[in-house]
Amino acid sequence: MKREIEGKTPEKPSISDESPKKVVKPGHGFWIGLLLSPRKRKVAVRSAYGVVALSVLIIIGTITYQIFGSAENLPLPKVHTDISTQPLTTFQDSLKIEAPSDATTYPKSTCAKLSASWVKDENTKPGIPANSKESVDWSKFDLSYANGSALWLGESSVTCGAIIDVHASLYNLSALEKLDPSPRTIRVLRIGWYGGAGARIVAESKPLQLKEEKIPRARGDVRLVETNWSKAYSFTVGSNWTPGFYLVATVNQDGVMESGAPLIVRAPLGSSQLALMHSLITWNGYSTFAGYSLYFGPGSTVAKRRSTRARVASFDKPLIGSGGFHMFRDGLPLVQFLERAGLNVDQYSDVDIDQWPSVVKSYNGVILGGHPEYMTRRIFDTLISARNTGINLAFLGANTAFWQTRLVDTKSGIGRRLVMYRFATEDPVSDPRGVTVQFSDKRVNVPSSLLTGESTTGVHVYGDLTVVHMPKWLGLPVTTTLRNFSPASEVESSKVGPATPPNLQTIFGGNMNYRDKAQVGSLRTKTPRMETSWFTTPSGAAVFNAGNSMWSCDLINTCAFSTVDESTRSTLDTVTLKVLTLWQKRGVGAALK
């Protein structure tokens, strides 16, 4: 297991591409719990080995780029006159926000019509074989390294009948490692429960001889890294493929998956009462392929690495490093949890919602998991307007809608580039709806609390929660405690003000502890607090906010990065299933107390 620590941007500390530089010093209760739990000991050992190995590889990779020609000498973006500030959007103002129009006509699904029990029926099918080289222990699995080979897909969200081009290459994280030239297989797996197997193989290529494709250098003052790898394989999404979340992976001759890319197969509109939006924008922003992410580039100092970060990230490259980590922490466990519960949920990417906001109108509830940190204004307004029409929202994570970004179409497809300058004086766009700064920045002034009721208050914190106010509809004992949230947690809490829902209710709350105060910038002077909350709107919509980026991961023990005890996991499962069951009725908030 490789834990990658999210670093700090000049404006807000967040997850980066660096490994930790200090040992966590939690309280005695944390260490006692660690020693008494065999599973936690295994997690800790894997974490330690992973951190050391990843640190070494990152150091080697950075040195290699510096020796053989990094792009440190590329120009920085030109700085221009600042743009005007905007008046604060209040919660009352947000009740008038309407959905943007679709950018293009939504393509009709060609997948077969689904039954009322389609998720349960799908999960009765045989999963990955047990006790064979094809089997996977998801609790130990992570493709952040992408050692041996790497790939990316020409499309990330499609319907049945689509032809998917797989662009793959021999690849090692460190350029100093010798490549294994043996053939690879491209395997397509549908992620689900399947009696505990966690996935089902739906397609597989013959052994392929991959080439060693060129690793591109960053281009221009935005330091764009975009590959032009040739097509190694293509497959067609069958009309009988069950919609959902798929993982396309390169597999070596020993049956080990070396690299993976997400593929979402969209169901016919309204096949379920709930829709799940995956945060592919955030995952790609964190990807560290070729030494660049939206957080860091090459450099001899931390300050230099921050200044040489990419301002534009492409989907035409492998999802590795922190990007791969986020997919495996926030995406796969949540899908496995939902399918284990037999919940019908239609799945989309956030790029889909940006392109076709009208999609959400076909559902009574929309789910976001893990860490939807980067969001376009179109997505933000779509979710707000959905809530204003009675569509319920469930945020099973934290640090939601922190950065306002924008997408750019390319010849490769719709929304294939993600723009993120972080400073308005660098961004050539001056429109407050498109400039790439924080949503709470005064140049935008649309705080995330309008959407979730809360805002980010802690990065890389750990601790426990107790009941603040238990609603009748949830019905848990007031003595309920949630324990051992991971030191990798990013958390949110509420603040009284005009941008906060007036009827926000805190369910669980607690002050957290920093894993390393030295790494959290301006937040280190504040006590981080986590709150799980809910509120209703005049439309009757109910909004639930977990308030912790690890919530989706902690729902199921297949997540390699979970640290909570089994009692806490059981409570998280109970809360989440209750929310998602109720949230299938539009306007359910009108009947909740």
C-alpha cells in the first residue's frame, strides 16, 4: 500500500505528490488501538513499506528528470492585472440558481433496459476466481506505482456499443529501472461485489507486445504533459454489458495488474433512483505522470517544485501517483459497498455532468464520494439547482468544491484538459465563472457551504467523533462514537454566516489532531474540526455531508487505506445505507425530523 501525502499549494494545503517527512505522533489511544488490531498492524506495516518505497522512487524520478532535462527552465505564466471581486453569494441567493444548458445533445443509451433488481442480478455472476493468479485482494491493492506498464483510455465514460482505444506503453515509475519487455494482456473488469471477489472479468486481449512509448516533456508556461501514444488495443462495450464502473488494466505474465484506468458505462437515463458522480477531474489533477501534477513539478526546492507545477492537466496520460491513489481510495470501495448492499445506482463522471447538466433531472438523489475537490462552475450550479428542485444530495467525503476549474475540449474529445492556475493574476480568463481560483475567493465568492453546508477546516488530521444532535430519522443511540479516522483525513465543519444553510444540523462532531502541523500552512494555527451534518431546503430536498474525505473508503474493508475499527465501520454503513435509502424519494427532507 502506498500512501501519498498531499502537499500544500500557495493558497491552501492539500494532498500532494510527496511522501511524509515526519512521523505521526498521535495520542496513546491511537497506538494502543493499532497494537491490539491485527488488521491495523498489517495496514501500518504496508503503509510504512509503501511510503519508503514510493519516497525512494520519487526521489530517483526527480533526479532523473533534473539530470536528463527537466522543464524547470520553462517560462512561468505571465502575471496581469487582478480582476474585480464579487459580492458574496448568500444561501438565500443560491435558492435562485438554475441549471446550465447542456453543451450538446445527450446521447441516447444503447445499453439494454435494466430490471428493477439489476445490481443484485449482476452480482450473482461469478467474480474473479479465488485462489488463482487472477484473484485480487482489494484490501492490499493499489495501482499508484504503474510499474512495468501504463495506459490511458481515449474515453472515460461511454454507453454500450462504444469502441474504446487503449493507449499503453512499457513504463516504470523510475527511469533508472530496467523495463520488462515480456507481453502484457489488457483486461477489462467490472467493479462490484460478486460475493466478495470485488470484480468480474468481462473482456481480455491476447498477449500483446507493448512498445516503450515516448515520455513527453512538459510544454509551455502551463507545463502541459500530454502523450501521443499509439493505440495498443481496442475493444467494444457490448450491448449486454451491465452499466457501472469498470477498470481497464495491463496485466503481466504473472497475472499481476500493473496499471489501471477508469471506464464508466452509463445506464439508460433513470434506470435507478440514485446517480453517483465520480470525480475524474480531481483524480486527473493529482496524477503525477512524467513528474508533473497540478501541485508540483521538478525542482531542487519545495518552493521551486510548487512554482513549476502544471497549470493544465490532460486526460491523455496514465493516472498514476496521487491520481491513482484517489481512484482506489474514493471510487472502487464506494462502488463495491453500494453493490454489496444491492443498491441500484447509475454512475457518471463529473465531465458528463459538466457536459450534460440535464442528466441529474432523471434522478431523485445524487451521490458524490471521497474527494470532489475540483469542480467546474457548471457542475456546482447543476448540483445547487438540482437541490432547488427537490433532488437530494449526499456528499460521502469532504473538501468538496474547493477549487473552481474549467475544462477544455481537444481533438481527442470533450473536456480532455483541466485548467487550474490557482491565481487570478496568472489565469488569462477573467470571467468569475471560469477563473481558476478557490470558490470562496472574493473574485468568485461562491463558498462550498452553499452546496454542502460546510467548508474545509483540516488537512491530514485524525481523531474521533461523538453525537452532537441525533435526528429522529437516523435513530442511532446518542452514545454512538466514531473512532480512529485516518491521519490522511481532510475534514469539514460549519460556520454560522449568510452562506450557510440556516437549518443546518450537526449529527457528529469532534476536534481533530494534526498529523504534522508543519505541513498544513496557515491552518496550523487553528483547531481542525470535523462535522457530519444535514439540512433541508424549501424544495424539500435533503442534503447529507459526511465531512471526512475517508468516509467512502471506510465503508468497506476492501479499501486498502481504511483505519477505522469494525464498530465504527458498522455505524458508517448504517448511516450511509439509511441516507441512500431515504434519498431515493425526491423531496424527502420535507418529512424528516
